[in-house]
Amino acid sequence: MLRSTEGVRIEAAPRTRRPARVARERSTPTLLGKTALVTGSTSGIGLGIAKALAAQGAHVVLNGFGDVEAARLETLRAGKPHRGRVMHHGANLACPSEIEAMHRAACEAFGGVDILVNNAGIQHVAPVEQFPTERWDAVLAVNLTASFHTTRLVLPAMRQKNWGRIVNVASVHGLVASAEKSAYVAAKHGLVGFTKVVALETARTDVTCNAICPGWVRTPLVEKQIEARSAKSGLSMDAAQDALVSEKQPSGAFVSIEELAGLAVFLCSDAARQVRGVAWTMDGAWTAQ
């Protein structure tokens, strides 16, 4: 089934007839009927979280650029057993009016947003004195300010329903720093602080707000850093990858997208009702040092 709102395509998984025995054996999804808005969700961590939420019964609003159709189909397949619906909105998160349009489209399509995952992020690497001011502004706009706008828009309805989950995908760089990443580190530290404020302001409700702080995850953003290190050092891609991970992450292994998605699902569950204002690391012991 296809419907549209504000010119945005919404797709619903086709109904399929399944044996009664299989239906009885399947456990009840934890987020059935909820609607999740996941920014930066057409690839990488965001797409992984979107699919995991869909698999738990949530309708999903995707956001981002790139191969939108592939992301939509992957998320639709994940939610197929629960007849989940998926839509995409291409809002530029550096533009508050486009964020407002995305929220409005989600409300018109699904009646509101129950789960907000602020995942979108961009990066630029340079020493402070050489950091282009326009890149600083762009990183702060997408990595921090956009989360303020999405949160301020979804909170009133969450308060009214007395249920909501906000998950901010921060980074270990919301807790520690690395050279030449001034804008990214500033934005992620700000996001962790913002998470704590929202958690305090919603503490007497069933609305929670938490941050996930991943270490190295092999995403398109990190792939570019591996390529840059390989080109600069003359190392093979495998050697550059090993060097990148091992210098910070004692486990010597990337955090998987599936692991992060599992944590996001937990934070959206009733079991995490009293997990509030946490900056939850998943970093292979990076910040334990």
C-alpha cells in the first residue's frame, strides 16, 4: 500500500498469511504501534537502528541522503512481520524549517513521534587555527543544533501521552577528545550535556532521554578516515584499519552496528524506564583508560 503526505512516499509492508502455530510462537514485539523518527538513517548506524526498531514493531520515519530506496526497502523488510510502515523525509538538518516540515509530515502520516533517535552527524578534521569557519558552523548545526530542534518539536506530544523515548547518538568524543576534531568534539560534548538537561526536565514523566557513545564503528564516515590514513602513511587498508582502531580502542575490534542497534532498542523498552540522562559507552574500553 502506498500513501503520501506533503509529497513524501510512505510504504507499508504487504500482509502475509502465516501458519497459526508460528504466530503463537513469535514473541510480542516491544514497540508495536509506536512511531520512530531516526535522523541520518539511510546508511550506517542510523539505518541499523531503524531496522532494529522496525523489527520490534515500530513504524519508522527515515531521514538522510544517498540510496533512499535501498534504506526504505531494508527497513520495510525488517518490519514486515508486524506490518510496519516506513516513510522517508529528506530534511536538511542544518535548516530548522526543514526539520519542522519533517516533524509535521511524520505527525500527519502516523499521528505523532513516540521515539526520536538523533543520529545524523558530519565530520571535518583540521587544527583549530586552520578550521574553516563554515565547516565549524555546519558540524555544530547538524551534530548538535538539529537535536535541539527535533527534541523541542517531539516533547510536547510525548508529555501529553506520558510516554516517549529520546536516544541521542553521541560518541566517545562526547566524553574525551582527539586532536583536530574540535567541532565534532564540541558538538558531541554538547549533545551529552543536552541529554542530561532533557532527562532532568522529563524525570517525573515516562519520557526518557539518553545518549549512546560509540567508539570506532565501521561506518562510511570512519571508512573515509581509514582511506585517508592509508593514503598518508602508505599502509594497506587493512593495516590502516588496525592502526586506527588499536591506538584508541583496547579491544582492537570495531563496535558493530547490530550491537549499537540492540542497545538503542533496550533504551526504548520498558526495562530502561529508569535509565535517564546516561551517556552509555560502547567503545571496547576506550574510555576505561
